[in-house]
Amino acid sequence: MTNKEFDSLSEKFIQGKCSKEDIMLLQQLSEDNLKFSDESNLENGLNSQEIVWDQLDLGKKSILQVKKYWLVSGLAASIFIFFGLLVGWNFNKQDELVTVPRIGVETKNNANSLQKITLPDGSHVLLGKNAHILVAENFGVKTRTVYLTGEAFFTVTKNEKIPFLVHVDNLITEVIGTSFKISKPSLDKMIEVSVKTGKVSVYTHDQKSSNKSNGVIITPNQKAIFNTVSKTINESIVDTPLIILQNIKKSDFAFDDANVNVIFNRMQQIYGIEIIKVNSNINQCVFTGDLNGLDMFKQLEFICSSINANYEVRGSSIFINGEGCK
């Protein structure tokens, strides 16, 4: 097919004048370009996303500007695009619970590496293995709505007037300006949303009411876990909490007969996670040690073992249990 023929066909499609044969041809053009073996690791990519993005060298091209490039460059390798009703037919079958029309532009990652795309508002999405995202046709009008299947990391451009919404099955993640990860393994019954920076609201879509229900608000180092069977959302702490304060020094994790109450309060600031001492006598204990090079949970283990205490994660908080010191 020539560029001219493709332009003519795409114009017909946009105007809603395509026949079933025309639509089948567009679908076949897309499917012909999904013959790639891929092996990617989103978790590792998230730990060094800037390096990964530089390696991808995809620049800042909007995915809404790839119509001609799609054909000219051999359908652009790992870019998988459905237009208009074609998306509505295939994508809606995966999630009949959400009634919002899914018309727009879809991108799928079939490459050997993580794929970075830039949305029309300047937000970035890092797509994981086999993940695909659909940008709603009315993106940026009243909301910035996208539909995700698979795993992705978002860095959202701040815009208080136009909320950013990510739909995954029946779960909606709403943000104003932040970076976060959404994960849903294909065979898992859980959807996980974890926040790196900022704050997000995670809630389910209630078709019987316009009100938002069964929702939580999560902040850095917290995650929301949605059970797609029971339709419940639980808050927790990410597996490896990251330091959220700026200019942390080695001395911030080295202690000599320091009061543990002071240490725990400092850790709350460093990681943004609430630490609750069940017994007030714990505040009388002291700790000596160097916690540099350890993740947060290892640091807690080290401190607790020295004061004959233990910790447990309850929701998005950490509880310290023990008899304490007198």
C-alpha cells in the first residue's frame, strides 16, 4: 500500500466511512507488525528509568503524530495503533465493566526493551512487556484519560484543572501531577498501584452511581492493591521504600547511643511512612549502629533486634511491638 492509499483509507476511517473490508485491512496491517519476541523487566527499568529512557532514544514524539510514520517506517517496529471504532471493537471485549467509549490511539510494546511514549500533554509513560495503552480521543478536553493493559510507569505533567485518569479494568487511578507505577500480571487477580512522587486517588468505578466509592489516597512509598474478584482495595507499603527527602547524608543513618524515638521520627521523615510505637516504653530505648547501605525494612530489623522488639506492617503504617526499656 502506498502513502497516498494509506492516507485515503485513514481519512475514510476517521470520517466513519470505512467498510468492513477496509477495517479488516487496517487491522491486518497492525497485526503484521506484532511478530516480535520481547523480554523486558519493568521493575529494573523503574529503578533507573532515566537511563532506560535515554537508551530507548525515542525523543519527545507524540504518539498522536505517528500516522504517516507508521506506514513509511515499516509500521514503526513496536508501535501498535488502532484507530477509532477498531479500538472500540477489540479493546472493549477485554473489560465490559467500564462503559466509557474507548476510541482513540493505542500503543503496544512488542519490542525487546522497555518503551517510552510521550502523551499530548507532555506526560511520559514507560510501557512494560506486552503492555499497551490507549489514549482517549478527547484526551485533554475535560480529563486526560488513558486505558492501560499490563504494566507501566507514569510521570504525569501537573495540571490542576485537567485531572489525569488511568483506567485498568474496573479500577481508576486519578492524579494531578505525580509519578507512579501500575501493575497487573495477565494471570493475576490483583492490580497494584504504587506511588513514587506526589499523591494519587485510587477508586473503583460504580456504574450505578456517579459517586466514587471504595477508594483510597496513597502517597510515596505506599501502594493500593485492588482485588478484581472481591472488588476490594487495600493499602500497603511498597516492597522497597525509597528515600524521599533531599540531601540525605551518611550521618543520617549512623547512630551512637541515640534515642530510638528520635530515630523512628527521623525515618518517618526520610521515607514518608508512619511508624507507631505500641508501647511508650520503647521510646526510652537507645540504639548504636550504622544503617547505611540497608533498605528500610533491614534497618528496622537491625534496630528492633537490638531493643528486643519487632515490627509489623499494618496497611500503610508500621507498628513497633515490644516491652521497651526502663
